[in-house]
Amino acid sequence: MRALDVITGLPPEVLELGQVFSAAGHELALVGGPVRDAFLGRASADLDFTTSARPDETIALLKEWGDAHWDIGKEFGTIGAKRFARAGRGSGTEIVVEVTTYRADEYDPTSRKPVVTFGDTLEGDLSRRDFTVNAMALRLPQLEFVDPHDGLVDLAAGLLRTPIAPEMSFDDDPLRMMRAARFAAQLGFGIEPATRQAIVDMADRMSIVSAERVRAELDKLLLSASPRAGLEVLTDTGLARHVLPELMLMKETVDEHGRHKDVYQHTLTVMQQAIDLETGPEGPVPGPDLVLRLAAVLHDCGKPATRRFEPGGGVSFHHHELVGAKLARKRLKELRYDKDTIKDVARLVELHLRFHGYGDGGWTDSAVRRYVTDAGPLLERLHRLTRADCTTRNRRRAQRLSGAYDSLEARIAELAEQEEIASIRPDLDGQQIMEILGIKPGPLVGRAYKHLLELRMERGPVDAETAKSDLLAWWATQQD
């Protein structure tokens, strides 16, 4: 009944598209996520179709149906099209579709790219899909439900199972193993035992998949409703060794004597608590926030490399935040993340311990300014990561840490009312420095600027005359 509600609510343009293909002698079916989501009672933003038509034929038919098309995925048999919103036509809303020729992907054992071969039947196309819950289709325009692999049964059971033998499926496309982790996170589904065992046995096959494809799946996992479930699949099956080996090392950093908290479980808890602190669309950190979630997952990745058992029976992780920042930068670079994401995540990892000196005796206004300046535009994320990192079971200590951070945020707000703390600059700019000292652009200007910035950090803003005197006093020392 849920599916019927969604299916009957499909835009009329979808049925019209089916009629266009049918009239040309081709099959067309809505497939995959949209069909699955219909049975879950939720409309899908994606409209993915599969067809017996070859790509060139699909282009011709989509030109007839739509107002624009693109063939960037033609190599893989996928053609996209858009039908613009127009009053008095169909639903009156913009419709975007992707249509893919029946196909069967398989991997050359030495290649990172799938080899595409086109198929001839819908049933054959469905057999090559990742899981049975995504191997259901709706033939158009007749609205005939097609489910040759009992995907509806698995959907009702909340189970991920491959349409064919899992070893064959994962051998054809190893990324499907990672999709199991992603769907565990997105849908809350379990993995059928034989399928899970195949992932464990074949995890090393992930090494042939391109970093870009791995990153795309990891992003979807982390941005899902329950990334913890997905990360647990990655580590429990060994996939993490090829995706986030740092996470695997955390899991393996076991202290059988209980001298420190479980780094891996602590990391998963911090990630969930950081997610809970994300805001709505109008807030400072709208969720889901990929940078915050990546930083939460990697914030303690430097601990395994820095763990030292002390003579007195304790354990230390000296400078793990600095080591962790380097490791995070290296991992994200290998996963082909963009430069801004790499820089932001590494900076958050580096700064996540800075707060813990605050409760040891209070910070001067100068220290608060440095905290804000060092965080820069990441300050709101740093607030959330730091608060999420307080996972102690000691209620009194937890309250003390929370109170201390409340105090720090209050100090930041108080200083922000008095000065532009979020964008601290020296009291003189570069042009003024050159005019006062009578010098041209060069390294000396930078050194003078840095000196004035240090003074600004220490004492706050001053008037122009005081700043000029400070600059001339510094300049005198440079002439000796």
C-alpha cells in the first residue's frame, strides 16, 4: 500500500516517457532506489531507468521527450535528460531523469575501471545489481512490478543479499562490498551471513577500485542517518584496511589491562555526539556536515602511533593531535578529497585538544584571541568537535568540562562584543606600515605586520598613534 501511494504519485511525465520508448519498440523500467524507496514509503528524488535501447537510440528518444539531454555517461550506457517546468504540461514541474541501457559490469582483475557490456533483458540487468533490494523494477508504462530475486522479501526483513553468488557479484565490482556498509548506514539493514562472509574473504579486492569511487561511497556513508553502523561494517569485515586504515588501527589498539579508554569505541561515540550537535539549515553548522564528521572520525587517529606505556602504569599519547593531523591529511589526499576539505579536517584534528588547557587555570584574553584566530572559520565546528570529545563516564568530570567550555564560549562572545575577534588584524595595515617606515613592499613589511599582530593578540586593539609608536620602536631594533 505504501508503494502504491508513491507509484500512483509519479509525475505523468514518467508514464509519458514509458510510452515514448514503448512506441519505438523498446522496454523501459523504473529501477533501483526509487522502487525500493517506494516500498519504504518515501518518495525518491532520483528517477533512474533502465532500457533495452542502446545509448544512441536513448538519446534520440529523450530528445523527443525532453528539453535538454547530456551524454557524459554514454560510455557506461547512461544518458540524462531534463524536461523544464511549463504551465499546462504534465505536472508543471521540472523533471530530471537518467536512462541506462541494460548492462552487465565486470572487472578486469588488473584494472580499476569496470568493463561495460550491454545486455538484452531486464531480468539480466537486475541480476548484475548490487543487492536484491535494489534489483526490483517497475515496467513502464504498464506499471508491472518485476522482482526476480525476491528483493521485496529481503526489504521486509531489512536484509542485504546479492542477486547472484556474492563471490561473483563482488568479483565483478568490488565496490559493492563498500555499498553494503553504506546501505547499513543509510537504511539500517543487516547483511545476510553468506554475503558478509564473502566481504570478509574478498576485502583485499577493494585495492583495485579507484580512490574517487571509494571516496564517493565513504561520503554517502558518513552523510547518512547512522554512519556508525556503516563504519562498524567497514571495520568488522576488514574493508577499513583499504578505505580508512587509521580506523582499523584504532580498533586494533587494544589495552588488555584497561589503562586507557577504547580508542575505537571512543571515536564512534565522538562522531555520534558531533552529529547530535549539528544544527538546522539556519544554524552555524548545518547537518549533515562532512568536514565535522570526517574530523570526528579521524580526531584520534594519531593515538596508535603515539601510545606509550609509562613506568608508573599509566599511558600517554603525547602530541597525538599533531601526528593525527598529518595522518588525516595524508589519508584524505590519497582518497582524492579537495584541498579545502583536507586542510579543514586536518586543522580541526590539530586543534581538538587545545581547549583542555583552558580548565587548568584559565586563559588570558590573549589566549582566547589566539584560540579564535587559529580556528578561523572553523570555530563553530571546533566548538562541536571539542564538546563531542568529552566522553568521560565520570559525571562530575563531564559537568566540569562542559562548564569550562561554556565559560570559554562566553569569553569568546564577550570579547566579540568589544572587538572583531573573529577577524583579528594588526592596528595598522601593510600600506600604513610602508608609509610610516618609508619602505617598499618586501619581507620587512611582513615582519612588521607579524610583530603588530602579536601585540594585537596580547593586549587587544589600540589607537593609531599607539600603534605607530609601537611600530617605530620595533623598527629601531631592526636598524641595530
